[in-house]
Amino acid sequence: MSIKTALSTILRKYRVIMDTEESPNPYIRVKIDIMMKAVDGYELRLEKREQDQQL
């Protein structure tokens, strides 16, 4: 439960942006096993949200 609380706090305070491409549907190479995951990992950027910005 504490992980969910920490994650929700981060998502409320920061915007998570994929750093690889600017298009809304970036190309991601995936590996399909029991779980599908990115081959090259995930490149993310966090931007601090404005104080007056609401979700």
C-alpha cells in the first residue's frame, strides 16, 4: 500500500513524459515473454506540475 501512496504522490506532483520521441505514439521495441516489456528500457522525464494546475 505504501508503494501506491508514493506513486500517487509522484504522479500528482510531476508529469511523466516519455523522452524518446515527441509524437503521441512513439515506436517501442518490445520483447514478448510471460510479460511484454521494452527491449531498450524506458526513457522517462519528470516535469514538475504547476501549483494551480488541477488534474
